[in-house]
Amino acid sequence: MSRSAHPAGPRYADVLPEGHYTAPPTDLNALDPRVWSRTVARGEDGVATVGGVKVTELAERFGTPAYVMDEADFRARCRAWREAFGRDADVFYAGKAFLSRAIVRWLTEEGLNLDVCSEGELATALAAGMPADRIALHGNNKSAREIERAVEAGVGRIVLDSFQEIARVAGIAERLGRRQRVQIRVTVGVEAHTHEFIATAHEDQKFGIALAEGQAAEAVRRAIKLDSLELIGIHSHIGSQIFDTSGFEVAAHRVVGLLKDVRDEHGVELPEIDLGGGLGIAYTSDDDPREPAEIAAALREIVTRECAAAGLAVPRISVEPGRAIVGPTAFTLYEVGTVKPLRGLRTYVSVDGGMSDNIRTALYDAEYSVGLVSRASTAEPMLTRVVGKHCESGDIVVKDAFLPADVAPGDLIAVPATGAYCRSMASNYNHALRPPVLAVHEGQARVIVRRETEEDLLRLDIG
């Protein structure tokens, strides 16, 4: 069941060939539920609401730009993933997508585990009360300080990414008198159908230990011999924004082959296999992601079949959805500042944010949707490019989209599916102040990450 990944097209202000654009939507006031979070709707007055709160009220109370998170949707997606995989598997939320103390509390309450990849993410998880044994630590170059803090805290697993790290973690665990549970991350030579910058399992990249030339097998030999390490399984991650499970099938075949070699050489059947994350979401109405239950069934079938062929017991499966959980649950709310028509091309709609709050369009050629949310409109569709206020020609938020022809300064527009990687990758480019993250739930809105202030910006500048 092949699905298409979101396209990565030409960049910046180039003129795209005739026929590139899809037809404008039949109803510009419609908010496609495939793209917007579950409680988003348009009221009788034309104003969009989320969790029962009008976006105009959010803008008035908290200002723009702002990331607006649908708490009910986030929690529902957590439950869907947990229920899809059941008690015989583990779901680790990938914190790099977006992490805050509120998010950690929601994860803990909904029964998910957490994957972190830095000391800061680990500190956030522990500060918010996530049990350490439900935390996994990733990273291709973990410092001794990060490892020591993780071992001292009692994290449930550390994913080993190199031969040096095997020795480093073992030495720290031995010094602290601990036996640390670990997995070995292997690169299986599978390049998912995705943008080249975010494909992570082909061999020419920085993550993991290659299966080729027996490197992964040697890593297993070294880890098994070290008393301060408890090797519990193999980890693999094949990319991001993936809609097709065929890549997981190839990866599982190769990982199970390694498990068989481990059994034959060491007489040990490793009990776990982590297939990573990377499942895609709908950024536009053309995207067609799978539901968690469908993903879980497909991955179980793949692993079960490969293990049966290898004569192995089926190991416990782990997955690491991040974007697939948080991505669809938030939108970014902007105010329009200027509208600049370019005859024969498109109209540039400038907003009060930009690449400092969403770098993904410039970095990955990512595609997004956009909607006028402060009112309804009966105007004709107008081809637009939504851009930011930064001093950079590549400061594009939505490359090509249709908005009503009467869009004007002061209107509120929103870009859905910005829950993943937007706040996490936000910057102070041009000394911009990073926007707040608002959580909206059952008619109430609150700040979970506050807007930066000039005082925040200047505090680090010691002059």
C-alpha cells in the first residue's frame, strides 16, 4: 500500500511551470479535517475556533505569531498509538519534535514513553516527572556529562551509536556501579522515500553503525562482553515523513538477520527491536498518512514473518512517533502585515513571523497549507506566497497556496500541522522573539511556553 511522501519542489522565488498548481479548493472557507487538528471548526460568524476558543480571542489575549496546540487532539493521538501497539510493545514519543514540561506531563498521563536526544531534553523530562525508566537517550555524539546524567537518573535505555560510545557508556556505568540497558543503532542501507536531508538509514550518514562489513556484528560482540552493559536489542531508523511501510519491511529483514547471527554466534536471542519513527502526517490535502492501528498491524506482520523465517521468537517491538503525534495537533497563528500583488505571478502575503518560527520550508522545501481564520470570505481564490518579515529572500512560510482575493492587512491567517519541529527549531534570527505555545482545551486557553521578551534576548548578551 504505497503512499506518496510530500513533494520537495524548487525553492525561493522561482517561477514554477504552468500546470504545477493544483486547482483552487471549491470552498476557501472549509478547514480540511485531514490537515487541521480535531477540534478546529469555523463558527457561524466565520471565525475559526479551536477547543471552543475563537482565534480572534487568542490573538487579542496572547498576540501573534503564536503556536496554538489542541490538547484534546494531542492526548487522543497518544491514546491511539498506545492502544494500537498494546501492552506487548512500547511507544516512545520522540521529544525532538516538540518538548515542554506540559507535553511530558501529558505523555506520562497517557501512558507513553519518551525518547530524548540531549541533556536539555533529559532535564525537561525529569523536571516534569517522567519516570526515568520510561526514558530512552539517543544521539550520535553524546557527551560524557550527558551519559553520566542519564545513567545516574536510571534511564530505561541508551541507544549506542558508535564503537567509541560503547566503551564510553560502559566505562561510566561501571564507575557508577550500574548495569545500563542499551540498544545498538544500526544503519541498514535503506533510504526512505523522503527529502535527502532527513533520510537517515543509508550508509553515507552520521547515525548508527553499519551492517556492512560486519561492523554491527562487531558492535554486538563488544557490548555483550561488557558486564556494565545489558544489551536488550537492536535499533533502526530509516527516515522521516514516510507514508510507505515497504522501507520498514526491508529494514526489518536485515535487522532480524542480525538477530539471527547474534543467536548463532552468542547463543542469545535479543528481546527487543526498535523500528524508530518517521511516519508521515498530512501537511496538505493531498497527503494520505496511515492511521496508528494500520501502522501497528503492518509492522507486527512484517516482524512476525521475518522472525518465523529466521526461526526466532518475536521480539518486543518499539516505535518512536514524534511528528505523527504532535505535528497535526497545532497551528501557527499569524497577522497579515502587507499584501503585494505581482502581476502574472502571485501575490505575496507577509505575516508577522516567518523562518524564525518555521524554518522547515527554507530548510527542507516543506509544503504547508494556510487558511484565513479571522473571518469567512466570498472572494475569488488568489494564488499567494505566504512570507515572513525577515531580511532573507528564502523567508517563505507557505510557498504556493490559495487565499481569498480580499485578504488584507490585519487579517489573521493560520498554518496547520506546525506542531512538530517548528518551535523546536525556532531561532532568534534578526533578533526575533520566539512565539509562545498555547494549549487550548475545552474552552480554556493557557500558555505552556511563554513568548520571549527583549529582556530574555538581552540577558545573554553580556556586552
